[in-house]
Amino acid sequence: MMIIGIMGCDDDGIAEQLEKKNEFLSSIANLGKRFLNVFGIF
């Protein structure tokens, strides 16, 4: 998956992929926070 980002030499493509990755990571982080909130840890 990471190789695709390197092979796509156009900056727009790389920026777009990084944006998507960040959205993905932040959505996982939000799910994790919600999960912990359910158990009253945070």
C-alpha cells in the first residue's frame, strides 16, 4: 500500500493519499476514544 504513494510521483496524488490516511487514522482514534468512554476510562 505504501509503495503506491511512492510510485505516484504527482504531488497532488501523494497529498490526497496522506489526507485519506489521516482521515482513516483520526476515525480510528475517535472510535478508540468512544470505546474507552463506554467503559468510563476517560
